[in-house]
Amino acid sequence: MSILSRASRSAIALFTLGWALLLAAADMDYGLQPVSIADGTWVLVGRSEDFSTANGGNIVNTGFIVTPAGVLVIDSGPSRAYGEQLKRAIARITDKPVTMVVNTHHHPDHFLGNQAFAPETLAALPGTINGIHTEGGTFNENMYRLAGDWMAGTEPVAPARQLTAGPLELGDHHLELIALDGHTGADLAIFDRSTGVLFAGDLVFNDRAPTTPHANLVAWQKALDRLESLGFKQIVPGHGPVAQDAAPIRQTRAWLGWLDGNLRQAAEDGLDMTEVLALPLPAEFRRLAVVEAEYRRSVGQLYPAYEQHALARSGRNAR
Amino acid sequence: MHRVHGAAALLLLACGLTFGTAHAAGDRQTDPLDSPRWGDMRKEFFPAKARVVFDGRVKVSAPLTAENALNVPVSVDAGALPDATEILVFADFNPITRIVRFRPEGAHPGLGFRIKLQQSTPVRAAVKTRDGVWHVGGTWVNTTGGGCTLPSAGSGSPEWQKRLGEVSSRVWDRKEGGERIRLRIIHPEDTGLAAGVPAFYIQELKLTDEQGAPLLQIEGFEPLAENPVFSVDIPAARTAAGYRVSGRDNNGNAISAVIEK
């Protein structure tokens, strides 16, 4: 070692690191590590980031419940590779078969892993199935742009089995399927009465700013009230860490309430969209991950409707 | 189409690094946005002998990243310049570079609007002052793009035909004095670049007070967003009991509306 200069040691270190990164990328290994949070209940917590070629779209939480009657998978992840790795991670933990894979809603990070699972196990609310049929292709193309090679071979697969709200008995777990809306037109929450775990899907974000491409802010806040009333012991948000109290629900509600009020007020004050983008974010939200980017996206997605409302309020179409 | 632009841009970028400055006599500054297309923009929009300067007093506000390439908000404000007579807004890398031209004739020399972008590009405003000098400001907007080659939502629905040219509007008092007018016009604003959908867009809008005294002329081009929304400020000295907007699209359909308070 002593015969090597510091520079050449650095060069070798860099070279080795470079290869390591390259090999990791070639593997497209998400490094999925299921964490047990309750009896038979496992979650895989993604990064609190935007989609990128670095994270391969793994910004989402997925989970599964192992019962004597089989395994229920909740969301299949952002790509075929993720779905396949999730399936292998499950097989390392149990030899029970996957009997059902539910997609909580039709956003790409929640269903693009469907290909990895048997088609007859896939299930979702009718609105979600419809959304995958109509927008799945566009989402998939967009994910190739954002996450790159991680998406190789991924194609949208819509579940055939339609879910309805109500109890679902799976082995020794008494589950409740709760059909809500607000984050999208169809949002499924799954409450496991046996363990007290609530899988909230993207109705709840924790320490990461919510996304709003299909949001109805009023309906969403109502859905949060319903979730808060359930008396859960643990909550698995769609994005961000698992929590033992309703803090993520309150945080999500606070953001949505602020966003709604802020955009309404801005439209009533006659602000142009560029002026709305320049408004400062309240201190309480500045620590949320990717909050600046999500605010910008939300303004683009939501402000036109507030504007139209404010302009129509003049009540006298100028014609 | 934008791929060809992209390749050309790379070539130009390589050249621009070595001799990116002297595009025309009288222009001694380098492009603060460092765009390989600036030379072409300079030739396309301004006479060779015109004096064109980059000027920080021309404010162009737009998000640095625009996820929705069909509806990118842009505000131009040339209020810091004396005597702005004409303002041209363009985007270097758009397949149709020209976005909007407006002439303040009493209105504040600024305009808020929304545009379609095909790819990441500088968005610039060139402001001509009474002395004939063009003052150029701008900002980069990053986008995944595609906004110019998609058909409008309106082109796929019969709904807009009933409402074509419909104007909704509202007038606000401004804290700073004067008034703000915002108006929205139902129009598909098709660029003509989507297969089978011909160009169909608003070409001319004139804003006056209720007596007919001119305030602002807008010349529109294809990249204005569908159902365009405009924000216009009226200085205190020119506020009126009411306003009128009139104009036409490239098919000769008339737009005419009273803007009531």
C-alpha cells in the first residue's frame, strides 16, 4: 500500500465505487427489506423523495399481511422489477401463496408491479381499475422518463377483480375495506381489526408533502375524518414512515386545508398563477420532504379551477 | 421535430462555447441564459441594425420546472423601463417560437398568461422602448415537454363550439392603486402541430375602457395555452367605470365582451 500515492489510492477507490454503483444499477436491486410491525404484518417503506433514476421509483410504501389462508399484498410498487423483488421478499418470509394483491388507487407507484403477480390475484376498487385502463399507459411512459432503466419490461396491468367496501375475512385476520375518495376518484383504505393496523394508501402522507394530480381537497379532508375515527393502533401512510398515532392524518389534513384556503384566497384576490407560486409556505410545512416541488405541482394542477370559480363569481358573463 | 432541434442545439452549444458573443453589430453582451439558440432568435425577431440589450429590468416570471407543459404560467413586467411601446414574448426552443406580442397603450406594461412548451427552453420578453432599443429579459423553464404537439382538450369535444369565444372576467382594486383585470376566453388554441388538428388560435385582442379609449393590444400566437387566462394591470390614472375586450381568432371568429365591475 505504501508504494501507492494518495492520488492513486483515491483513483482506485473511486474506480471501485464506480463499479459498485454500476453493478448495483445493473442489478436494479431495490434492496427491499420488509419490516414486521404487527402479527403477520409487514411493510416496506420507500424514500421520501420525487421519482428519480437513483431511487427507481421506490418512493412508496407497500405492505403485506401473512395469514394461514394466504398472503394479502397491499400495493405492488412502481415497476415490474419492484413487484418481482417484493414477491421474492415475501417468499423469504412465508411459504404461503399470495392470494390477493390490492391496488389502493391508480397512481403508478402503487400498481406498476402488478405484472409480477398472478392476474387472478389482482383486485381494486372499480374506479381504480378504470383509472389504470385509461391512464395507466401514460403513467407508465412517464415513469420510464423519470426512473429510467428500473422500468425495463414494465407494462400496466389492470386488476380484473372489483372490490367493494365491507369486511374481508382472510385466515385469522378480520379486515375492513374502506372505499373513499379525495386523493383520487377511488381510494381504498384497509383496516385490519385483528391487529389495529390501518393501511391508509395515499390518503395519508407522513412528513412528505402530498401529491395532488387527481385530488378533490374537500372530499380528501372528509376521508381523513373517517380514517381518524377508526381507532387504529398503527397507521401505514402511502408515503413516509409508519406512525402509532393520528399525527400523519392531522398533518395531511392541515396541508390540504391550508392549500385549499390559500388557493381560494389567491383566486379571490385576483392573483396570477406566477404570483401564487411565489407565495411563501407557512413555517409548519417547510420541513415536509419535497414540499416546494409539490406546492408548485399542486398550484399547476389545482389553481385553474379556483380561478374559474373566482371569475365566474362576477356572475355577469361579459358577453 | 424537437429531436432535430435538440441535436442542432448540441452542435450550436459546442460552437457557442468558443464564439457565442458577437451576433450582431451593437450587441456587446453575452446571453445571460446561455442559450445556443439566441443567435437565431436575434436574427429572427430583430433587424440587424436594431440595438438589442439584455436588461434585468425586464422581469419574466415562470416556474423553473413545469410538469404540465400544456399550461406553463408566465408573467412579464416591464414596469421598470420608461416608455415600453411593444413587448414580444418568445421561447427559443419551441417549434413555434413566437408566443405573444402586446402593446401597452395605457395599461401597465406587463401581462400574465399561460403557454404550451415542447421542451425545456428560455422564455424571453423583448421590450421595445420609445428610443427604438430592444431590452431583453428571460428565464429558463425546464419541462418534459410535448405541450405543442398534443391536441387541445377542446378539439376532442363538441362542448367548446357552443362556448367558443366566451369571456369570463373580473376587476379588482389593487393595493398599490389602479386595478387588475383578469379574463379567461374559451378557445382550444390548437397549434396545428398535432396530427389532423389544424392551427386554431386567438390572433388579436384589444382592451379598451368603456368609452373605447385603447389600453392594450395583444397579438396572440399558437403557443398560448388552451382557454387562455390573462392578467392585466391598469394604472390609477386610466381606471374606468368598465372595460371592453374585442378581437378575433385565425378563423375570423369574433370575440367581444364587456368587462363589468
